[in-house]
Amino acid sequence: MSAEVVWSPLAVSDLDTIWDWIAVENGEPSAADKVIMAILDRVDGIVDFPYATAPLDTVCSIRSDWRFVEAHGYLAFFRVDDSHVYVDRVLSGKSDYLRKLFGVNDGRSYYR
């Protein structure tokens, strides 16, 4: 059975921000569309086997129930239950995403 994907308002806002940055700030609306579609497709691609993805604590020393997938340099962070994939955030893999996820002062000290 496939899980249903549920996007948080914050994750939707992240997608809007990503699109705006690529399309408006860099003047590449078609590239922005491709990146957003790649992120959406990547998340849709895990619904049958969401536990086959990487747990966040494989790349950091903070225990959590978050998992993640990558698409075009962006990381979609999500949680899984029996019938849902809850996408909480979509952040640049180049950002200090642990700071954004956990509100720690300096997330860099938690990366492995």
C-alpha cells in the first residue's frame, strides 16, 4: 500500500521560496519549474518504500524521526507513519539545515 504524501504549510512555503529564488532572483523560471518538479517527483517516488530512505541521524548526531531525500541539491525532510509521508521542510543541502530544523545555535557542530 502506498503512503499518502502530506505537505506542511512550511514545506509548501519552502518550495515557493526556492521557485522565487531561481525564477525571479536568477531570471530562470523554466529552471525553477524543473527543480520544483524534481523535488515533487522525488518525494512521490518514495511513497511505496519510505523507510528505504536515509534517516537524518545518518548525517548528524541529533536523534530524530526525520528522514530525507535529495533532488537538485535540495533536501526534503519528512516523517513516516503507517499510511502517510509528512513532508515538513525542503531546504538547500548547502544551508545549515540542522539550525533551521532544530533551532540549534550552530548546527555545524552536529554534522557527521
